[in-house]
Amino acid sequence: MNFKDTNPIYLQIAERICDEILQGTYREDDRIPSVREYAAMVEVNANTVVRTFDHLQSLEIIYNKRGLGYFVAKGAARRIAKERKRTFLTEELPELFSKMDTLKITFDELRELYDTRHQ
């Protein structure tokens, strides 16, 4: 996995796992790879994945069955989508509008680009 300098690695791994949940790679009550398995997959120290799993568990995205591993929590995909939508609407969209104003990009131009992409 290629990591960026902008966010801590454990949060980037958490984003990846959330993406995998949203894409259906892991569904509710599915077991996700163990700490060691995931660490090997993304080529990081197991302690980083432990931090990732602790973070996701605190957000109620995954849960631990002692001795069996970590599993996707019920409603995890809904919670992830709701939080990402909130972040987009309150943080990313205002930044986009500001850039559009600065660059004099109209909504019509944006619509045309959107329509072209979704044909």
C-alpha cells in the first residue's frame, strides 16, 4: 500500500478497510483478516494495524470476538457512508466551492464534466 504524508498510516489503513466494507469485500459479521494478516497485506508493523483496529472498534465499524478475530459490525457500511457524507458536505464541498469561485468555474461547466464522466 502506498501511504501519503498527510495522515497517520493507521488512519489510511482504516480508510482502506472502510472502503473495502463499502465495496462489499467485507459484509456485516464477516471476519476480516487478522492483525498479522493485514499487516503483511499492507506491509506495515503489526502494532500499526492494532492501532487501526482499535480505532475502527471505537467507531463501531468492527468488533472483536475473543479468540476468533475481528468482524464487521452490523450497520458499519451505513455508519461509514453517513460520516463520509457529513465530511464531504461540511468540509470538502465548501473547499470545492471556494476553488470554483477562485478559478471562475461555473456550475454549468461542472455539470458538463460530471455528465461526460457518467455516460
